[in-house]
Amino acid sequence: MKHPECLVIGAGPAGLTAAVYLARFRRKVLVVDGGASRAEYIPTSHNFPGAASGISGKELLAQLATQAKRYGAQITRGLVRSLERTDDGFIAHVEGEAIKAPRVLLATGVLDNRPALPNHRELVYGGSVRYCPICDAFEATDRRISVLGPLEDAVRKALFLRTYSRKVGVLPLDRTLAKDDPERAPLVEAGIGVADAPLADLVVETDRIRAIMADKVEFEVDVLYLAMGAKVRNELALELGADCDPTGNIRTGAHQLTSVPNLYAAGDVTSGLDQISVAVGQAAIAATHMHNSLPRNFR
């Protein structure tokens, strides 16, 4: 499909949901899948509405792709190397081919910053290493939880996790807190411990992780949450001059439109909660406006 009406860049929950909607609007829609959706790392999601027994990220993506294809959407693997504006839309350069489309949705997501852990993927699938407490902290209830990252970010996430366990600690990467530091007050009040030295090493054991600090003190961890930030995949938006916030998230207004006419964005690449349900809702809004903004396609 060299000339789709709608080009969707990214095949995570946002991109595939948009494809379902657009295909059901009887639009010619092409999804370019870079093959690196963050959702693939979800072992089982228990907070996605309707999936009462839980659903893995891979299963959710597979079902969405099947659904989109059923209504005529096309999905191709590849990377969009560049995106340029034309008088009547955009040209995307994908693996040496040029694809023209009057409407484009960026659903490129983010890439989590990760520590150098052996068997990282297996640890994530096994639930020992996690990224999103909003998604899965309920499943860590009453376990020994540590949060690894720059102090300010780790403290914020640790306070959130205190809802689920009395055994929550902070493993700082950048700096420590003196015993009389005022920043300790909310942590002491919440019963959250803070290591007195930065992290030196992480040792992966059979069913847990051992954190070794620079002062040789060790902590046994059942669940390690990472608070190390993420890289927003906003390169194509920046190439077109789209407005982004200071963290790199693409700014969107009504109908998920960016500051570039006919360019939309949905999912984790925008600011807000990095949640599947949010991405799905944004995709539905964007797809509906894309359809309504195009010439009528009466049957």
C-alpha cells in the first residue's frame, strides 16, 4: 500500500487500536511496525479493562493485529527513517520505499532506560523487575520492594508503592541523604528506608535480587521497580517541527492533533499516564478525527 489514506507509525496498543478504528471506517490504513513495542514486555496485565483473568502484552498485540487485519488494515514490518511534509500530506521513507499519506499518526512510544542486568527480559517476564507500579503493584502486595533510580524519581515511586507494602526501600543511583536531611522526613513518616550509599552492584539470584551498595551493605529484594526514566521516540515529530514538552513528549491538543497540521500522536509518546487504556482511548479519538477530516468515502 504505497498510498494509504492514513499511515500509522508504531504497532503498540495505540497504533493497532487506531488501525482497527480506521479500517472499520473503511479507510485505507497502513501500519508500519518497528517491532519494538514496550507492551511486548508485559508478562500479564491485570488492570486492562475486560481482561479479568489477565492478558500478556504479546497476546494483546496479537489480538489487536488480527482484529485490524480482519477489517482490511495492512501491517508491515519496517522502520520509518524519515518523515517529510508535502502540499497534500506526508511522505514517509520506509526501508528504501516512499509512502505517501494525507494523514499520519505517530504511535512510536518510549524506550525505557534499563540497568545492566543479566537476563533482563527473563526477570521482567518473571516479575522480579518491573517498571510500572500503576500497572502491577497490586501483584507485589506485601513483598520486599525496592526502587532503583535517581533519588528524586525513586522516592516519588516508592511513596506510591507504600500503598501496597510496608517493606519498601529506595536504592539511589545519584546521591544519598544525610540522616538529618529534611527530604528524609516524608520517607521516615511512611516507613520507607533509604540506602546510605549509592548502588554498586545487582546480583541476580534464583527468585530474588541482591542489591549491593557502595558501603558494602546488602539488601534482598523480591521486586525491583525501576525509576530510571525513558527516551521518548519523538525523532519524527521533531523532524517536522512538532512541539514537544521539556521531557520530549509530543504535545497534542484537541483530537490528538500535534502542532503540525494533519499529524496526530497517541500513546506513550504523548504526555500523561503511560497506560494501555489511555493509549487506546487516545487512538480512538485520533482515528475518528482523521476519518472525519478526510474527504467523505460514501459507499
